Amino acid sequence: MALGKGDNPAGSSRLETSAYKAQEEISKVLYDPACNIFKPWQFDSHLSHPVTLKTTYEELKILWNEEARFREGFSAGNDTIAIPNLFVKISGVHRDLCEYEKDVEFFLSSKKLFFSSGPLLGENRAEAHYAGYSKNGILKPASGSSLIHFISKNGALDIEGLAASHFFENMTLQKQLQTTIAHKLGQLLESDLLLKSPSEDATLRTLHMLLILDKSLIGLLENFDYPFDVPKIAIYNGKETHFTFEDCAAISFFYYCGFDILILTPSGHVDIENHVNGSYFDNHSLEERNASIDYAKLKGQCDTSGKKALSRMAAFFKK
């Protein structure tokens, strides 16, 4: 029957097919948290929290590429999920640089990894503004409300108000991930992970940090399916570069997101400790300290067999 002008079609409905019903029944049996078998994005809407593992150096290498669900401490509830992660600084180098290079290359071989041969924010740290935000948190004309309006004098942040201002859309358009970012930001600001006392300035600087993050870091977060591969951040600080508060705030934010964090400091000097509470991470000290070997010098020190690489001249006379 044709509809006349002004007539409304009947309300639509959805009918589950027999195959769909069978699939749902099978899923209830197969994807059981007690068996550590999960379907993709099964916990996408769950609130996550890190369970940071305290390990030996050898255990670190064993656990590094292990999925979250197989690590000790993993658990999934009705609306929360515990992610066992690693937060480690390796100070110094092995006496045998070939062994050290081999370890470093192993850590950097992970599939979901962001690597920086210097502080995490790199050149982005110098940006005075981003997406219309000026350095003091005041937005440029037509950009919306000022960030400072969401921060109290003691540094407390109105996260709900900030979310309503579309602030988190600067990082991702995924609504669920915007909720996750807001939650992690709140956890970070309420914790004692960062050594700086809560203040209007510290909160504002943390918000600016979020706005200048490398987009590939956000990409890792967007693709983090909690029970499986744990995203990683590895930083090789071979030039004794100073870590700013913003660098450490970024590291701390991704720590709360459940990422594995690895800081490699061949000199053994202080870097992350200037702004991050040392009780949150392991610090493994190797046999020697070397302040003159940055990552470019380290890479290629040894050939694939683990023997020290010869210079072109030495290789020529060896023939």
C-alpha cells in the first residue's frame, strides 16, 4: 500500500536471526574472563587502572612482549579492568656494549611502541600554543572558553565542564576514548605521581601537555584493546637531556592509561626523578655508566652475531 502525503510508515523493528542467536550463545561460553579468552574490544567501555609490576631485570625482558591477560595481576570485572604494566628506568650500560645494544634493540622491537631518543615531547615542547590555546590558557578569539575557567586556585579541575567544552576533541573524535582520557587526567591530577604540588599552574601545564602530544601516541591509545598487546613508550636519554615537567606529565598520563614505560639512561644520571615519584617505577642499575653514547652511536656498535662491528678500515685489512 502506497503512503499518502503526511502518512507515517510503521515503526521499524529488528529481528535476531537464528545464526545471530547461536553466535551470542557461543560467545557467552567462549569469551569467559575466567579462561582469559576475549573477543576484540570486549572491555572498550570499562574503566582501566594500572597494576604496576615490580620485577627483576631478567623478568622485565620476559614480560616485555607478553600480553596483558597473561601477566600476573590481570583481572576484569563488570565495569573495571586491571592492566598489569611495567614502569622501569635502566641506569647505565653493560660492560659489554654489544650486550647492551642487543637488549636495547630487543626492547625496541615491540609491535606497538613509541620510541624517542630524547625527552618524550621533543620539539613539541617549544610550541607556545596549539589549536587556538595561548600559553597562559586563554583561548584565541572564537576558540571558546578559556582553560583557566575550569581550574580552581588550588589546581582542582572541572573535568565534566572541560569535556562539555569539547576540549578532548582536540585529541580524538572517539567518544569512549574522550571519556577515558578525562578519567586518566583526573587520576593523574589527584595522585602523588608527579612531585609538583597541586596548583593552578601545574594543572594548566598538564592540559597543555595533552594538546601537544604526538598524534602517533594518541593512535596507540586508540588501538589499545586492554587484554592484548600493551602499548609501550621507550625513551633513550643518551645526551643527558633535561626532562621538563611537561615531559614527565606526559609519561605519567600514559602510565595511568596502562602503557609500559621504559627510560634508558646510559649515563645513570637523574632525569625522570626530577618530577616523578620514584616509588612508582623500578630502577635497574647496570654495571657501568657511559655519558658519551647516544642512540645513534650505540646503534651499529655490534653486528648481528653480537660481535663488535669493525670499522671500514679494519674490515679492509682483515680480508
